Amino acid sequence: MPENKVKKYFSLIEVWAWCDICEDMVSLRVDKNEITDGLKMGIYTKEYMHSNPSPDLEDTDDQSGQEHSIFVYIDDVFNVTGVKSFFGESPTTEEIGAKVIQEGGEVRIPVVVKDISPMAVQLGMLNKEQFIVLKICDGMNTIEQVAEIAQISVEKIEKMMEQLRKKGLVQVIKRT
Ligand SMILES: [Zn+2]
């Protein structure tokens, strides 16, 4: 899988992200102000609907010619920290961590159970890091993916999940 790439310009960035469905790089441009504004709410994700202009017509498993979404997580220094591709509104529970389960592993998916406003940080109920991590716990990411997107170690995320679970803010769903 080729690495995601970003070119940073004065007011926008150009991203090349790997789409698992197209099995190709997808390029998109994102306004820097849009990212900065989005990050005020915790995380920024660029959602981009597209279809593969040249799908493999001989491969019946290749559905990339149908419209699908790519989600690109971008951080405050305009780097890509996560990418996911899926059909429909969001990835299905079966799709999240499917590879890990195939290999016999266990998938842990943290899900926020309460809506949290940025006020919680101002009021000192949460620190900034916890707030950002909670935003990534949208039910579409495994613990490992949350760690990658937030650029925090898995061990630290696990500890944080335990604290947040005790506060009644997050639930961790396990699938094998
Ligand atoms: Zn695609």
C-alpha cells in the first residue's frame, strides 16, 4: 500500500490518500481554513464521494465503479493521520477491523455514549487530549486506529478508555 501524501500550499493542501476500494490513490484538495475550523470541534475529517473512473471490468468483485466514500483524517499541521473507504453512510460494524478478525484477533471499538461539547474542556471536566480522542471514538475506529489518528500510543489510549469508561462517557465493544 503506497503511503498517503500531502502537499501544503499557502491556503490549501493537496492530499493523495489510498482508497482500499479503488485500490488506487485518490487526490483531493482541502482548504486550510476548513481544517482549522473543523479542528475547533476536536478532529477534522474530509469526506469525499467518488467512483473509480477505470474499474476492472473483468473482475466481478471489483465494485469500485460504484459511488463510495473516502474519509481522510487531517491533523492541525495538515498531515493525514487516517484514511478509510466504504460504501454507504458509514462502514458497517462487520467492516471495522475485519482483517484483524480474519486473522483470529480481537477487535475493540470504543464508542462515545454521551454527546460532549467543547465546553467540557473549558469546565475542566476533560482535558483537550481526552476531548479529541472522544471525537475519534465515532464507532468507526478500533482502539489501534484511534491511537493512530490521535498520534498517541495504544497503551495510553487503553488507559484513557478505562478512565472515560468509568466516567460513563465511552463504551468499548469487543468483537472476535
Ligand atoms: Zn475509491
